[in-house]
Amino acid sequence: MDASWSSQLVSEFEKPYFHQLVEFVRNEYAAGPCFPPGKLIFNAFAQTPFDQVKVVILGQDPYHDIGQAHGLCFSVQEGVAFPPSLRNIFQEVQSETGTPVPQNGDLTRWAQQGVFLLNTCLTVRAHQAFSHSGKGWEMFTDAVIHLLSTKCEHLVFLLWGAPAGRKSALIDESRHLVLQSAHPSPLSAYRGFFGNRHFLLCNEYLISHGRKPIVW
């Protein structure tokens, strides 16, 4: 985790729920395969320092198959096949911007431009979606969203799907742009994700506030 985040979150790390969460995660990783690798749990916080965040994309929990998750929501490491949601994200980027679908699904290139790729839960047991839900991660990531909302100006929050959309209650929409749509999953992408123009709208907002647009 970048020091800029550590200094902002020090009080959160001291709360009882976070100590219980750390103990739970340690026990889970000791008991069997969990993802992402331990050193990458806070990868989003390492790749995008607090004072460089321009855009927030909120996922759910990490990919739970071997070799996929590396601590950035929707992202997979180079050489890993695109999961369906990521494929649909790239399809929408191509439709909006004309950018060709990339050769790999590693979104580190976005993170290093200021796109904070946050999952609601930061860990998961292998092959068991949502297995670490309700253990404290949601409280932590809610605190992170609230922190960004209150201490930053003119961020863009991309909230895809109903669970992400509920986080809008944590965001001051008088200070930030909140864009919501259906999730990019194949189950819902045709119900409003495709054609949402979020990548273009995001960049228009950043430019209007004197910030460099994202190269999607």
C-alpha cells in the first residue's frame, strides 16, 4: 500500500473490526488457496496513490480462479484469458473511443493513470465467489469510498450493477460525478452497460475540471 493511503487510513486500521478482519484473512490463507496472492491484496492502493486518484471503478470480489486476481478490479494478469465482464468492458471502450481491444487484460495501465480499481471485498477463497463477504471488507471499502468523497474534488465514480450503485449513498454528488449503469456481466451488459458512454463522459468531466483524460 502506498504511504499516501496508509496515512489516510491509519485510524481505520486501528478499529476492532479491522483487527478481526486481518485475523480472518490470515486464517483463510493458511487454510487453503485464496486470491489474490497475499502481497497483492492492496495492489489497487499501491498502483494508484491517494493524491493521484481521478476515477474510481468499483467491482465486487476478486476473481476466484487460479492466476486471475491480482488486486485490481476486473483486471487479469498478462497471459490470462479475458473473463466475460472484462471482454465486455473492452468492447464498450472500443465502441466509444475506437481504441482496439488490447492484447492483455492487465489494467495496471489504467491504475497508473489515476483509475482506482477497487473491489468491495479484497479477498476470496479459491473457487468460492463471495466467500469473504460479510467479514469486514465492506466496512473497510465503504470507509475508503467515503474518504475519497470527502477529501478529494472532482472525481468520477463508475458504478456498474446494483451492488456498486448502492455505494452512491456514500458519495457527495455535488463534488463528484457519479455514473451508474448495468453491470458488464453477460447477464446484464445488454440492459444498459453497452452504450452507457461512461468512458467518454468520464474524460469530458476530467477535461472540464482541468485534469488529464484517461487513455482507455
